[in-house]
Amino acid sequence: MTPILEMRHITKTFPGVKALSDVNLEVMPGEIHALVGENGAGKSTLMKVLSGVYPHGTYEGDIVYEGEVRRFASIADSEKVGIIIIHQELALVPLLSIAENIFLGAEPGRFGIVDHFEAARRTTELLKKVGLREHASRIVGDLGVGKQQLVEIAKALSKEVRLLILDEPTASLNEADSDALLDLLLEFKQQGIASILISHKLNEVSRVADRITILRDGTTVETLDCSGGRADEDRIIRGMVGREITDRYPKRTSHVGEVLLEVSDWTVDDPIIPNRRISKSVSIEVRKGEVVGIAGLMGAGRTEFAMSLFGRSYGRWVKGKARLDGREIDVSSVSRAVDAGIAYATEDRKTYGLVLGQDIRENTVMANMKGVSSRGVLDAVASIGVAEDYRKSMRIRCRNIFQETLDLSGGNQQKVVLAKWLFADPQILILDEPTRGIDVGAKYEIYGIINKLVAEGRGVLLISSEMPELLGIADRIYVMDEGAVVAEMPAREASQEKIMRAIMSSRELAR
């Protein structure tokens, strides 16, 4: 069988760094081909070369698609021949309807007049293909992330896709939505549509991929045939990081001390909908030297609770108290929460965690400008020294500290977020999905940073949708559901089954 795609000897250079070096990739018709590697390995760069984001002439090598050498000048050129890329950050307009998003720029009609009935009819057909039961007129911003992902795929189908590229499609999805999306890829496979799947979730990759190509430091390591039993997770990880990782979670001996943070009867209402309770009398505590996990399904209210505690960043505060080292603290604004010793690393690093247009140095010192200022004037030399120290200690891969954070990989962006808050010297660090969308090597390094923090006697409150992660690094776990704490258990006694049982039991009692 002739490959639908061959990328031959692709080399891509940016000022001061070679992002891709002699990379080769082959995809067969109807194949699900996974592309894996650490953050910064070159996966997204390779796909941008393929899709025309980086046009012909800006790279070396050849793209052979359907037997012809292609020279895409733009993403529109690749879409014309059926190559469609869906980026991790969805390209949808929240205030437009599903139909308007699907046909944006290619609206059906004549003489410049849009045929809304035809758009709605075709949208309904496309939504059926992806299994989305929503009306074509539904506003996209009112949909959850999982449904928005399906709208993006429906949009790709409207362009008669033959090769679908998905960059971390399940990074922001819950388990049920992730499974539904992977099942859809398998359906596309039966229809002869080829897919390139970029993902850090190796269990998902192993489930659906026919072959897996591993990139490391911008070069092709190997391509594994999943049918031959050669693609177990340990083998993939070894190829990605160039070494064995015998333990996904670094060893730590817990030295849990006295209560550091105590939150009692914390109650918060929805910021828009009257009388809708988001946090329901939540009471938790975090001890010195302790990692406390918060488990729960999507929509359980974990992020909303954390944000409301961090300077009332979300919702309308009703009542509750927060104490640090036994004294009540004022967390009525973000600056007061930071001054009190609380920091919050958001789950959305690109929107809320970083100023992407600013460089690493500026982002690193942002949360503690006083620490690099004298009499209200920023000390540029001091800020350079601080940023350089964190760059080295946290192994941030970059050209230098003056590189814009926009140009960093996801894992390195997350390290900058952590550096920013560590420089603020918090006693309690709230981490909301700190390893979402990053590779196993970068995850291991972040776990090491968490271990170092608690070894210094600080407390970490960890929100994660990955149950194995909570079980692997937390000392104690709270389980939340529908805005309330429904269970508490030591991590050594916890399991995914116990956590789910606690959630289901609380729902049974609420009926």
C-alpha cells in the first residue's frame, strides 16, 4: 500500500535553535499514527510544517502527499487537499453558533447572500457524524470543552478531510469525553480517513494507534508497530526521554507537621446565577510538609473553590474563614492572598498563568516585583539574576531568559508559572492541573519541585483529574462532588475505586 503522506528529511531552524533535524514520518491511508515526544521535541513544529503554518521555503526537506511533492504556502493550501489540523487551543468563535463556526469563511449561498437554511441542514448532518446532539443554532460558548472539540472535528469533515491532525485533543477533556473522541477516530479509520494523533496520554495512544513515531530533541528516534506488541508504555517512555524511568513518581519520605492552612465553612455562590451555590461549606486543612490532593469529576467545583480562596478570584463569597499558622488571614483580593502566603497556579497557563507576549524574566518576577525593586524602581540586574537562577534550577529549556514565553513548549511554560509563584515565597501553593498537556519527563521534574517544596515545610494543595497522579504524590486526599467535600482519606488507603465510590454514594444520599 502506498503511503498517503511521507515527510522526508524535514529540517526546521529558528534563530539560535534547530527545532527539527532530518525528521522522517510516514502515514498510511486509514491509519491512526501517533506522534509522541517530550515537550519541545518538535511534534507541533513538524505538524505546522505539514499544514502550511510554516510555508514551503522556511524548512528543508520534502512533503509527499498522495504521491505528489507538495509546496504549501499557507494553511489554506493544505486544507484544499484534505489535510486538516485541529490545534490544542480550539479555533472557535465563542459568540457564534455551531453552524456559523463550521462554515466561517466558507458560508453556503449565492451572490454574497448566506443561505442559513442550507448551513443549518449541512451542520445537522455533520453533527450526526460526530455524535453531537446539539442544534445548529446553539452558541459555541455555551458548550463544554468536549463538545467544542467535536464541533472542530465536524468543521474538519465539512472540508472533506483525508488526513486529520489532532494536537493534544484530550488534554482538557474528562475520561468519558476522551473515550468518545477516541472511538470517533476509530470510526474515521473505518471510513478510510487517516489521523495523526499528538498526545502525552500514553494509555490513549496505545489504545487506538496503529503505529507510533517517537521524536526526541527534534529528531526521529523510531517508529513502533503497535500490532507487534512492541509499543508498551515503558518502551515509549524510554524512546521519548532517552533513559529508563523506573518510577513515574519520585520517592519522598513524608514529614508532616502541624496544621498550616485551615479553611472552614467556605461557601461561595455563582457570580452570575442568583442562589446557585458553587462551594458548599467546604472545610479542609493542609499541614506543613504535606501534599493534599483534591479529587473529583469535571464540574465538581474544585477549581472554583481554589480560585475563590485565592483572593476571591471566582464567584460571590458568602461566608467562611481561612487561617494560616493559626491566625485568620485576609484573602479578599489576590494581592492580599499573596501577601498572606498563598499562591495559585491556574489550570489555564496560557490565559491566566502567563503574559505570553512578555519574556521569561518578566513573567518570573511578576508576582513579587517588590523582591527586585528598590524604592519602587525595578532593578533590572536583580530581575535578570532571579530569572537566571530559576531557569537553571528548574531546567527551563529556552534560548535565554529574554525569550518570549509564547515560544516555549507547554512543559517549559508550566515551569515558568511555577517559578513565578515560587519567587513569591508562598507557604501554601495551590496547583490546579499542574501537569496537564505535558510529557512524562517534564511531569517527573514538576513532581520533584513539589517534593522540594514540602521538604521545606510548605504545604501543597493539588487538584488533578489524573487519579494515578493524586495517588502517586499526595499524602492525603479530599474528594469533592457538586461543590462539597464528600470524603477524606489517606493516599495510602485510597484507590480509584474508593474515590468513585465516595462520589456515587454522595449522589445516592442527595436523591
